[in-house]
Amino acid sequence: MATGRTHRPATRSRGIPEATVARLPLYLRALTALSERSVPTVSSEELAAAAGVNSAKLRKDFSYLGSYGTRGVGYDVEYLVYQISRELGLTQDWPVVIVGIGNLGAALANYGGFASRGFRVAALIDADPAMAGKPVAGIPVQHTDELEKIIQDNGVSIGVIATPAGAAQPVCDRLVAAGVTSILNFAPTVLNVPDGVDVRKVDLSIELQILAFHEQRKAGEEAAADGALPTAARAGSADQGPDGDVPAVMPA
Amino acid sequence: MATGRTHRPATRSRGIPEATVARLPLYLRALTALSERSVPTVSSEELAAAAGVNSAKLRKDFSYLGSYGTRGVGYDVEYLVYQISRELGLTQDWPVVIVGIGNLGAALANYGGFASRGFRVAALIDADPAMAGKPVAGIPVQHTDELEKIIQDNGVSIGVIATPAGAAQPVCDRLVAAGVTSILNFAPTVLNVPDGVDVRKVDLSIELQILAFHEQRKAGEEAAADGALPTAARAGSADQGPDGDVPAVMPA
DNA sequence: CTATGTGAAACGTTTCACAGCC
DNA sequence: GGCTGTGAAACGTTTCACATAG
């Protein structure tokens, strides 16, 4: 649904499906784990299991990147790590700003996963003057007044919004005006952005509501099925639903 | 991709598409805002704009719930709030446990959005004995040893995992064994669960990587387009990508 | 003989366009 | 006259099944 305009064919293999892009980080994580254990090669079957998807999907996904496997053998772990990293743009590192250093913002700042893969917290920004100068996760919090300067000085193109809902849109507008073109939004609001700016959202309450829906349905079915399967069958392991939600992106 | 087994037709209008379910919370949020401003009715056009989707999609979504609108007029706000709440199972309230009270767990415990819509934090659980008894967000942290007892005593069916990656699977296993059937996973791992257990995941690092992919592509296109559109056109407001990711659910 | 890579089928979701009702 | 509700078309994603290469 949300694959950029594709202004033109560009280099060559343009057009990796959005659903595939959303799964690449999963593959990368599984591959990194294998790499740390010095595993040289994996089959699509093994890697798929580690990433929580089925092997046909994985092979199809990789086929969009090129032919990086060896028939009869599998994939070279190191090589694939590199190829996927490159495809995702993780060979360069991205300076990121976090705006809104409350509980959540602080948790994000402390989150190790940031640094581990190509992202660097360039600055923490908060509207509370009392926070200014205080270090969070070893980084001093700066005041919102500095926002534009910080973005420009650091060449930041990715912003994380962890403010209360009411502050999110104004912050978003300022980020975009200052040059940010990708936003990860934790505030429970719909953000309005110009064309060419991507927004992804993470909303705890929405996730819980979706779980509640299925939970309710289970309860209903149990009642409906009556004396039949009382506690339901327990076995096997479910596929994790690969993507982190495909359609939350709003490309150019 | 992940709609339950549908053991049988059940009552009647079974089979709301997963993509629609994922958007219902968005509509609900927009409707709640309208309700607070005492707006009596909305058109699909207005509500869609508030929820960040297009009106055709919204109407199709609502058509799965029934015919709750009035042609030529629109939808009754209060009535729709009720119908969607009921559909999502939010008319009852769900006790939830949060396991792993680090930075993120604490942030989640403090998150207001929990209580606001049918969810109640029944307990906070952490493996660190030093945390035991300490109140976080007004709720005393309990030790992991108590996990099974807490789940059973409170009839908890939804668990939130905010532990480090290494602890997530064991915690998940214990939650499931104790009776939890829906899990919201913040740990960067694939969780293995038996059939009948839903897992949704929220992964910051994955979201950032997806943004980086598009960001990189933008940079490439700009370079490719050369002297042409230098800073790119800025105008209009993008649609927010309704769902929080449809496929992360693993129903029965 | 094994495991990748990929057309083609099946499925799910979104968009279109308009009939139907208020 | 205006807005909902919905078949049908268009599109994207997943799954199947097998030709192909090592």
C-alpha cells in the first residue's frame, strides 16, 4: 500500500515489496545471532524457523534482493548479513533525535538496540526547562528551543516522538520543517505530514485492543463449543507474524 | 493472514478481516475525541480524516460490523463508540500483567492509555529481588516466583513482556502455562507459543530499520534525480497507514 | 539428491463506482 | 441531494509446486 512513488527505475532491482522490507530486520536479527555463534551457512528452512516465518516466504523475500544463496547448500551467513544490512541502509549510521523525555523517552534512550544497529542517539529533547542539562542514558537533555539547531547541526533525518499526544503534532511540524523526513511516533495521535515524509507509529493501547478482540473471540468460541474442547488443544508453535505491520508507512 | 480457525460459524457475522480489526482502535480513538467534544454525528469523510484513513476503507470496515450509519446523514458518534467498544471486547475490563520492570516496563506501567480503555494493570512482576515491594506507578512490584499465583488469582489472560531478550521465552512459557492466551512482546525475540495463543510484538529497532530503508531510498532518488527536484515538493498530508501491522497476530 | 529461485494459483486488502436509502 | 453500503475490479501478499543448479 505504501511504496514510494518510484520516481523512476533508478539503478535496477527497484521495488522490494513493503511486506518484504518489514521482514528484513527480522532476518537480520536471526542472522546476526547465527553469526555470533559462528555458524557459516543456513538453509531457508532453518533461518525461517529462527525468524518465525515459513521458508517459502523467506525464499521469495530473498529473491527480491538477488540470488544470494547456493542451491543444494543454503545461504552464507556473513554474506547475507552484509547484503541485508546494505539493503536496509545500515552500513551508514543514522543520527536520531528523541523528543519527549518522559518515562517512555528515557526508556528509549536507554534502549541498547539503538546503538547496536546503525542508529546513534544524537540528542534528547524535552520541553521542560527543568530537564535541560540533566543527563539521561549519559546524554544531556536539551530544550525544545534548540530543536531546529540540533537537527541541522547533526544532519538528523530520523526523529522519534515520545511526547504526550497534544504535543506530538506541533513537534512533528517543527521536525519536518527542520529537515526530518522519517518519524517514529509513540504518541497516540494521527500525525499530519507532507508528502515525502514517512511516519511509522507504535501504539501500545492499539496493540492491546487488538489482543482483546481475539481474546474475547476465544472466550466466545469456548462457550459456544460448550462441553467440547474445554481448555483447547495445546501444541505446536505458532508463526510469529513476521512484519511489524506493513502498512504503517507513508512513503513519498 | 492470521484469523483464527473459526471453529464454526458461531453466532452470525463471523469473520471481520484482520486488517479491519487493526483499524477499529483508531476509529475508536477518533470517535472518543468527537464524543468528548459532544459532536453528535460524523460522516465517513470526516471520521476517516480524523483517523488517518480514506473514507472508502472506513465504510467498508464498518460494513463488516453491520449497518450502523444513516444514508445521507452519517454515523451517530455515541452509538458507534459503543458498537466498536463492544466488538473489540472493551466493555469488560481486562486485567493485564507486565513482566520486566526496567525502564520500559516502568514506562508502560505509567502509561495512562492502559486504564483509559478497558485495561487494568493487575500486577507488575520482576525477577530482581531488590525490586520486590517497591511501588512503580503506585503498584508494588512482585517477584517472578509469584507469577503463576498472580495470573490465576487475578484471572489474567493478557500478559506484557518487557524483559531483556534472553528472559522473554522462559517468561512466555510460564505465562502460557499459567493460563495467559494473549501476549504483547516488547523483547526483541521471536516467541514460540502453542496454538491458540496470540502474540503481538512491538520492536523499536525493527521500526527504525524500516524507516532507514525508506530514508536511504529517498537519498538515492534525490541523487539520481540530480539537479531536478532538489528539496522535493512539500505539500499535502499523507495518510497514516491505518493498522499497527496486521500480520503480527497469531490466532488459534 | 538437496535446497534455492520463481512462475502461477490462491488469498486478502484496498479502491472504485454506483445503487439504494434517508 | 447527499452519504452510506457494497458488488466488482485492481492490487499486493502468501502459498504452492516444481524446474533448475550445485
